[in-house]
Amino acid sequence: MNSSLPLGVLISGSGTNLQAIIDAIERGELTAAIRVVVSNRSDAYGLTRARRYGLPAVVIPHKDFSSREAFEAELIRTLQDHNVELVVLAGFMRLLSPFFIRAFPQRIMNIHPALLPAFPGTHAQRQALEHGVRISGATVHFVDEEMDHGPIIAQAAVPVYPDDTEEGLSARILAQEHRIYPQAIQLFAEGRLEVRAGKVIVHNEARFPAATLRSPESA
Ligand code: GRF
């Protein structure tokens, strides 16, 4: 029996990715244990989700701290107190400084609702619609010192239609986020991720070189 990877999940909002991680653990597809959920906002619905499963849920309001470093020092202390080995950013809306990132080298993951390096930053889905791309998606990556940047672990693609609304496209992408985030964490838990020269090697990955997504698809 493998031991569970201890996770700390950072949220700011609804926490549907947190829920997907909880569900994957419950189904036995993810060999991990959420040790603590931390939100910088006291009204984040994800806190309710965490408490429903008896998970420690801590609020650390960034506004209570005089500096980013003081806020991050408290975050680090909380994660270390819970013996967290992998930090999972799940809709966490604060930029993390090198001070925080250096405390968990190669042990912070983020999910972004676009195919990075396209459309980093906020409103990635709106950016995709405004640009008129035909395919977008979701990216899980290790966090480095740039925003929405760092070695890419997993991506999933979805079609984009010119008459999509931002909400509709966001929902389509979110469904894929919920699939690839638990998978990426499981790869980490299995020790199958290796970062070499800024790129992720996935050991023993299944390959489907003929798989394609075309958009528009021929009728
Ligand atoms: C997701 O789209 C994620 O990619 C982005 O913020 C959203 C969080 O959603 N960074 P949730 O809080 O997990 O529901």
C-alpha cells in the first residue's frame, strides 16, 4: 500500500477543483490526503466544501498583513505545520513571490484555464474568445517565479466556437480542469514527474500519437 501524498490546497473562491481532488481521493484514483485547505478570503465557498469532509480549513486574510512577505510567511508556517509536501493552487487569486516559491521548490502546482503559454493572466477564457482561437483548454504546471509560468505537466484541449459566451467556454474548460488536476497530482504522487531543463518528463506515459482535436470538425 502506497502512503498518501500530503497536500495543502490554496483557494480563493468556489473550489470546484478542490472538490474534484476530494472526489478523486474518495474514488481511490488519487493516492493523496488533503492535510489543510487555506483561503485568503473568508467567504470562499471552497471552505464549506472542505469542512463538509472534515478537512482543516484555515482563513488567512491577506488584508490583515502589512506586507506580502508577512502574509506568505503565515501561509508557509500553516502549510509546514500540516506537513504538506505538495502545494496545490486551486483558484487561488494571489500572486506568490519568490519568497514563497523558494519554500516549496518544484512542489507547487497551479491550474490555468488556457493552453499556456497562450493567454496567461486573468480572464484567460475571454482572451481566447477575443483572439478568435478555435481550440483552447487547461494547463497544469509547476509554479515558478513568473505568473502562469513554469514547467508544464498536463494539458487538455477543448473546441472554441465563435458564438461561445465567456461562461459557456469557462464551463467547458472547467470540466477538463477537473479531470487533469487530479491526474497531474497522481503522477506527482507516483514519483513519475521529473523536471529536466525546464520541461517535465512523465515517466511511462501512455502515448496516442494519432489523437487529434479539430475545430471546426469536418461534418
Ligand atoms: C479555475 O478556472 C482555475 O483554472 C482558475 O480559477 C478557477 C477556479 O475555479 N485559476 P474553482 O475555485 O476551482 O471552482
